Amino acid sequence: MHKGDLGAAASIISKAQHLIALTGAGISKESNVPTFRGEDGLWRKYNVMDLATPSAFARNPQLVWEWYSWRQDLIAKCSPNPAHHTLVKWERKGVLKSLISQNVDGLHRRAGSSNVHEVHGNLWAVKCTSCTHLGRLSSPAQGIPECPSCGAKLRPDVVWFGESLDNAVMQQVYAELERADVIIVVGTSALVHPAASFPLVVKQRDGRLVEVNIEETPLTPSVDVHLKGKAGELLPKLDALLKSDTVS
Ligand code: OAD
């Protein structure tokens, strides 16, 4: 099997009993959402230790909120692209059973995907730094938002460096990884754990791995098919190759 073969990927997907997807920032790149690493990546321009850690927030909540407000504003102006739409189509046809995303941009749900596990949280979700209040912002944050229940500072309900992923979400994710016989991994550098190791859980159970990325990643040696190119172009091409009798 040739690693760059679109037909080989379509064949694996069309035979899947339980296909799941893992996505990263690259799937939203063609929606104009910046990725974290690589050329133009956010972590090239901004220091993660100043913006995305609990101690950064404790030190300077104003700065952290300014950065999140800027990203909320940016993402509010972006729209899902053909890669997001293809995953919606597969979910509606029963081909894709669930979607695990590292992205906080919410574009999968905006595209129409419903079975989405956002392992790093969501840019619009907030939680209180003092009580148990959880909420959502409907527009970019102004200043430091306050808790409607107790008046303490709200913080973005996203996973920061040094923090654990939500237990309930992780239980659902591992249940999906245990069920999956095929995982399609789209637009992630496969550098941040635990998400980077999710595909290997599927592989350990003899599942098949398909990777879509503009470049090779640490995961590439382990995949069955690596499709090199843009997700927004390759996923619709893959969809076109799937036989209608296997996807409807
Ligand atoms: P990265 O920015 O690390 O990687 C983006 C990946 O997308 C790279 O491998 C690119 O080659 C690829 N890529 C770029 N454009 C693409 C396109 N059009 N089509 C397909 N692939 C493309 O993003 P993540 O892997 O998602 O964590 O980063 C993982 C985590 O690191 C993020 O969730 C975030 C970050 O720090 C937290 O905020 C906790």
C-alpha cells in the first residue's frame, strides 16, 4: 500500500465499522484560524507561559483575557471550511461515529457536527475561579468578565499548559478509542499529549490509521496512509471516492 494513496485511504474508510476522527488546528487553517506551530503559528509570536498557564492568569488576568478576547473576535469572523463540512456529511451518513478535537474554535459544531469531544475546551466557555459556575460568552470578552453567581473573576474554560484534561470528557474519548477500528487524524502536529497518543490506542488494537496533513509528523511512521496536502482539499476528494453503497 502506498502511503500517499487517496484510494487506499478511501478503501480503509469504506470498510470501517467504527470510524472516528481526531482533529487539530490544521483543519481550521483554511478557515483562517491560525495554527499554534509552524510558519505564522501563534506560539511563534506569543509566549505560552504569559498567556496559557494558570500562573499567567494569576499574574496578569487582564493580559490573558485580552488575548482570548482577540481570538474570540478572530474566530467569530471565520467560517467552517470543506474539511469541517465533509466530517459533518460523514457523521450524518453514519460513517463517522465521533469526532475528537483539540481545537477550541468550535468550528466543528458550527459546521453541524454533533458528536464532538472538545478535549481542550472551547473558546466561548468560561468558568469561575472561585465557585462552580460554568457559563458561555456570546460575544468577545470585555475586560475581565465577572461571575454572575459570586462576582469573582471568570476564566476561559480551556485547558492550559500544566492542567489536566476534563475527566468526564476523557472517559468518553477513551471509550471511543476502544471502539474504533479506524481513526482519521487531520491537521495536528501530534506533539501535545495525551491527544498525540490517541491514534496509537487504536493502532494497539490493530486498528487502521489515516493521516491528513501538509507535512509529516511524529505519527506518520505509524499510520497506514499519510495523505499530504490541505485538509479542505483532501477530505472532499476522499469523500468523492467513497462508494455510495458503503456510505449511505
Ligand atoms: P499545531 O499548530 O501544533 O499543528 C498544526 C498542524 O496542522 C501541523 O502539523 C501542520 O502541518 C498542519 N496543517 C497546517 N495547515 C494544514 C492544512 N490546511 N491541512 C492539513 N494540515 C494542516 O496544532 P495542534 O496539533 O492542534 O493546546 O496543537 C495541539 C495543541 O497545542 C493545541 O490544541 C493547543 C496547542 O498548544 C492547548 O491550547 C492546550
